[in-house]
Amino acid sequence: MKILLIEDEIRVADFIKQALEAENFTIVVENEGFKAYHRALKEQFDLILLDLMLPGKDGLSILSDLRENEINTPILILTALSDVDDKVKGLNLGADDYLGKPFNYQELIARVKAIFRRKKMSTVDVFLEYENLKLNTIKRYVLKNDSKIELTIKEFELLEYMMRNKHQVIPRKTITEEVWKTKSEGDTNLVDVYIKRIRSKIGKSVNNKPIIRSVRGIGYSLGEVNAE
């Protein structure tokens, strides 16, 4: 699997490159924004690891322009920026995941491997269904009224988790632990960002109600909550 690592800190880039090459990934490193952007346009990569603070062309601009040019390669943001606004901007522009610096290299490797596992195809179709929404857990696509809905990797993971636990109240903290594999309290706000994005794509139920419902002060449910 071929990964484009866009990171201007040479020492950090070297550590990431060594860690991933030890797992048999092919790593291409770019340290400058414009060069990295043009390389991502011209070459085929399976994943892009993208820092935000870059010389020449910043990471958010690279992300935005790649998506505008219909480059749908999964993008994992790596950055020391802790501002929630930067996380939200990246997610809204089409990033698939976010990992703040400093991070544990084992966590990075685990996330990268998870992305590649999800890309494997199978001839077996396994569906989760709710009303007129259908999710293929193997080929990783979603249909509503037999029309395909385009979701990012993390949006798909979150919707799949919600569909596997439909009619249940799911706290935000539980979602971050199960979908993002983190116990950081500061990441629960990302759930709200992703729910908003998914809602805008899947629309409402056959009864014109939200498919994913807000449970005030707790989290969300997919469909009406089952009575105890």
C-alpha cells in the first residue's frame, strides 16, 4: 500500500516513515505544500497523511483543492493544532480522520491498518437496513431508495455503528470510544460534527423525521428508542 506523507518537520517525517515502513507500507514524503499537492494530483496513493502547518500551501488548502478535483483518497490529518475550529474545518472539507500531535505511533499504525482493511473488497454482500436506508458492510457503500450516498470513511464507520445499535440511546463518549477508538473527552464534539454531516447526506426518514435523533444531554439514537 502506497502512502503520501506530507510533513514539513523532517525529524517527525523520518520517524513516521520508519514506523510505517516497518509495517511494510510504501511511504512517499513531501515537505512543501505546493509540491505535495501536485504530487497528490498526479500520482495514485492509497492514503494521504497530511500536516496542516506547511510552507507554501497549507494543509487545509491542499485538502480543499484535492476534494474539489475529485481526489477521494482517504486523508488522515496529523497536526499539533489543538483548536477545535481547525478540526471542524478539516472534517467539513472532507478529511476522513484526525490525529493530534503528539500521538502514539502504535495508534497511528492501527488507524492506517484499519483504513486499508476497510478498502478490501468481497463478493459477499452483507447489508444493514433501516427503513429505506441500506448499508453494505463489506463493499462499504450506502444506498437510500437505491441511490448511492457518498460518505467519507469515518462517516461510514459512524453510520454503520449507529445502524448496528439502532433504537438505542448512544452517549457521545461511547461513540468516540467505539468509532474513534479514543477516550479523550475533548473529542466528543467531533461526534456532533459528523452527525451533522451524515444527516445532510442521508436526509430524513419515510415519516419525515430525522433518521439520527438527538437525545438531549446524552447523545444520539438511530430511529425511535425502544421502550424498556
